[in-house]
Amino acid sequence: MRYALLVSYDGTHFSGYQRQRKERTVQGELERAAAEIAGCPVKVYASGRTDAGVHARGQVCMFDAETHIPAEKLRECFNRLLPPDVKVLSSVRAPDGFDCTRQAKRKTYRYRAYFAETEMPLLRRYAARVGERADVNAMREAAALLLGEHDFKAFSSTGSSAKTSVRTVYAIDVAERAEGDAVLYEIAVTGNGFLYHMVRILAGELFAVGCGKPTSALLSALRTGERSLVAKTMPPEGLTLERVEYASPLFSE
């Protein structure tokens, strides 16, 4: 029987989602707990891999197992076995034929960064510090240029295994608010999928535009696919996978 899990984790002390032999990973922790619940080795797949240091509020995972435990009770079983920095928020029996990776329709990531004269200890695990204050209106104007279907080759790091670099971005929301003595920026991006480091590169380019870089480089990057035209990849701690959407809702609100 196939089950779906809604999983949240703090990525600070994980070497990403995917299991690695000598590193601590989210998949490793989930599979350790799943094996204890099922009484045999279990593979736990995710909607997509997150990198080292990246967080998730609503990662969707799946696994196959034979158990007499009701699907909705699996959440409690997992959480008794999982460490504090990864938890199952909901567990359900998956629909017939469900594939959490291939059937994902939309994903939303949120990138957080802040500007402050002094590093803020309470922000440093979940937001990257930027060196100057950005013009949010300029960032929003640049974000509008990225909406729709484009070849995002320039917004991908080397090492991507994607067959195509064409993706559709449905929405980009740029917000700014005061956070104590800091200015906190949040960039929420929703798309049908993302390339390797795409959101972190996109965020870096929006911040660069907010600090005075002309949008002509962004437009040239979309046209030519030249990675050198856009900004550096932003640090992983600012990135959170917020939610994954499917044709039909999996989990009750």
C-alpha cells in the first residue's frame, strides 16, 4: 500500500534530502523511522530533492509498506521516532497510481534575506544577510519579466540532470517588512518545476536589480542562456519549500 506524508524540516543540520552514506539527510531519517514502523527496509521518496541547508514547510513524500496502522496514525508513529528537526505533519493513504515526484503540478518556494548593520542571530538560520538595502519596487518590476514560460538555462547551476531548462513561473511575490532592527525581504516563487539552484539564482538577480543593476542583463540571460549574465547563487539557509500542489488535494486543511 502506498502512503503520502506531508513533511516539515529545518535543513540546517542536514546534507540535503537525498540519502548519503556518510552524511545526515532527511531521507535517511525518514527511512530509518519507516523501517522501524514497517519492520523491513523502506524507500521514502520526495516531490524533489532539497540541497544541504534548505528547509521545507510542506515537502510531500511517499512510501510503500504493508502495515495494519491506520494511515492517519502513521504521523504519530513517525514523530515518535524522528528527531526534532524533521516531523511529519500529516499522513494519508495515497490515491491509486500516485507519484509524488512526477505528478507534482506546482511548487512554491520562499526565499528570505535581510539587511541589517549587524548580523541578526535570530534570523541567520532562516534568512541570508545582504549587504545593502534593496528597492522592492524595482525587484517587483524585474520579477514580472520572469513570469510565464521561459528557457531558464541561465538560472541554473552546472550539475543539473534536467532534460529541458524550459519552465513556467506562475507567480512571484516580493515583500518587505521590518524585523526588529533589520529589513526582511521575502520572495515567494510558484512554478511548475525548478532547475538546480534556480530559485536561489533568481533571488540573487532580483536583489541585484533592487540594488541598481539594470534589467537588460536579465532579459539577455533569458534570451541567450548565459549564466554569467545573472547574479550569484544565494546561500541555502534563506530557502524554504513552502508547498507542493497536485491535481487533487492530498491532505485536509
